[in-house]
Amino acid sequence: MPRIVDLGVTRWDWVPGNSPFANPLAPKVSEISAATAVNLSPYVVTTSSMNAVASDTVNERSIAETANVVVPTVGNYEGTLTLFRDYADGEPTDVDPFDLFKSAGIVGYLVRRVGKPSTTAYAAGDIVDIFKVMTDNPQASGGAGDGYLKVTVPMLQQGFMSLATPVAA
């Protein structure tokens, strides 16, 4: 059985904007790799999570059915990114993730690819998960002596999630 160790094989990208994809169900390599897109992989802490969660459901059955029927309706997803800060000489650098997520209300897409090295550029045929999100208030750490400086950014769902989405040329 082929297996792969879950180390260095996940890539996270932030694609800012309300509609950076012509078709988010078939994102293009050029859209995911646009000049405004940011590869967050070197900064994402392993405690970060962005995933689908249980859908809302309705319970309805006909009078002829003898067992309950549960039907999924609205899909849900949730997540929080915890990112290492980037400092040089005691000052945040121009690639510090806090600069991207410094307030609530920033809309964009998180794109996740699993299976190839995080340093490998996107290619047509790659399979990605895409989540449209809005940032909540960032929570910066510091002064507690509990590791590297980090920022935690709660991500609020914004109505679009697509799992196992093929990247177009």
C-alpha cells in the first residue's frame, strides 16, 4: 500500500479578494499563483485547521416511512490559521503574515494542496481544496515565553467551499 508521511507535503496559499477566480470550481494556475497570492506554507503552524464540518440538516419523512430521514442542506466549514511571525532585527519584515491579516473583515480564498512538496509550484491537474473566508480579529502572541511569536487568525466562512478541486491550465 503506497503511503506518504505528512511532513512538508501541504501547501497553503492566500488569494485575496472577493472574486479572484473566473470560475472557483476550476481555478487556473495563473489565478492561484497571481502576483497578489501569497504562499503561507512556511508560516503555517501545525495547529492550524481549515476543514469541512457537519452540514446543517433537516429531518423529514413521509407518513409511509418507518425510519427517520436526515437530509443535509447547507454545507459548513471552519478554521483558524496560526502563523509564525517574520522578524529581522527586532522588527516585522515586509513578509510578516500579520501584515496580511492585520484586521477583521479581509476577504479572500485559502487554497490547500496536499501531497506534493510545499515548495512545488502549482500545475494543471493538481487537486486543491478552496475555502472563501473573511478574517476575524487577529490574535497576536508575545511575552508569555511559550514559543515563537505567532498570530492566530480565525477564518469565517463566506459561502464557498470546494473540496478535491482540479486546477485548470
